[in-house]
Amino acid sequence: MNEQRRQILEMLAEGKITADEAERLIEALQREQPEAPPGAARRRKARPTYLRVVVNWQESTGGDGPGRVNVRVPLQLLRAGVRLTSLVPPQALTRVNAQLSRSGVPIDLTELRQRDIEDLIEQLDEVDIDVDDPEASVRVFCE
Amino acid sequence: MIPQLVTVRVRRSNGRRVRVYLPVLPVALLLSPLLLLAVLGGCVACLVFRIGPVGALRGAARVLWASPGTRFEVEQGRTAVLVSVR
């Protein structure tokens, strides 16, 4: 019970106001402070801090047995890594672009802006990739 | 926060296990003369490749600071490798 509602009820108990007046005051109070829907705080998701990659596979043909890869990388580390890309000299980017286009991947890395990559990382918390195969499964998600 | 402990665990196919715990700060202090040389070498490399040494140092420090919580775990049959940074 909040403080204003308590004051209204105390005034009613002391006989300073009538029941009708108290009701009107409480209604006015509710109009001023609409109550948050139940569970709203719970629904607000906590920001994830890690990117997880989990790969499981069954026994391979080599007979090495089943395998598992479990990688957990802090998103902060991704951001730091992205900032490092700004240090790549332009002449290196030009050479990488030339090699990429020669390999049939016409991507211009000089057009890739750091801000865009950071935005991409910001939106990673929504990512949930789940690949299921009879022999293997891959899951990429944030937690 | 700077990483405090790096744990490396290896399980070989014969079942033998190796666990290495590396306390980062004491090891860095112990290797500080070598680290200093490495930093100097890095600065020279930055100048050669026309990269700002200050920016590179800042970027490397950022990566180092962000690394706690990283965990790599690879398992195949009886062999396994785990690297964890705390």
C-alpha cells in the first residue's frame, strides 16, 4: 500500500472525510498512478553477457567417438575485438578486398563501418540459432 | 576487470589428465621483462605497418580486460581440452 492511499484511509478512519470522498480520492489516485501490469518487471529481460556456441555430434566415421564443442565468449570481448578492426591499415583492407573479389566474394570491407558492427553486436541478444541433424546439433545463442 | 586465473585442462586418449592453473598477475610480474620487450616490439611493428601504437595498446588492453568469463571446451571421444579465463 502506498503512502497516499494510507493517508486517505487514515482520514476516513478519523472521520475527516466520508466513504464517498475516500473512494473518489482513491480513484483519482489510481488515475494518476496507473499500476504496472503484473509481471512487467519479470518480463523485462536482463541483458545477456555471453555468446554461447554449442556443437554436439555423434560418433564419426573415424571411430573417435562423439564430440562436443562448448564456447562461451563475453559480448564485451566481441565489442573489444570489433574496435580492434579500426586499427587495420587501409592498404591491408584493399588487399583483402582484392583477394575476396578474386574468390568470388565481392565484399568491400572499407564500407564496413565500426558503428554498424557494434549495432550488430548490440542486437545479438535476440539471436538464437538452432540446427538439428540426426548426427549433430548446433546452437548459437546469448545468455 | 583484468583476468586473474587461466585454467587449462587436457584429457588425453589414454585417460591421463593434465590441469594447469595460471595466476595471471604473478605470471605477468614474473615475465615483466619479456613483456616489456614484447610491447616494444609491438610498438615497432605498429610504426612499420603505420598503425597508431597508442590505439593498438588501448585495443589490446580492452581485449584483455574483457576476456574474463571466456571458456572454450572441446571434447572428442576420450580426449578433451578446456581453456577457461576467470
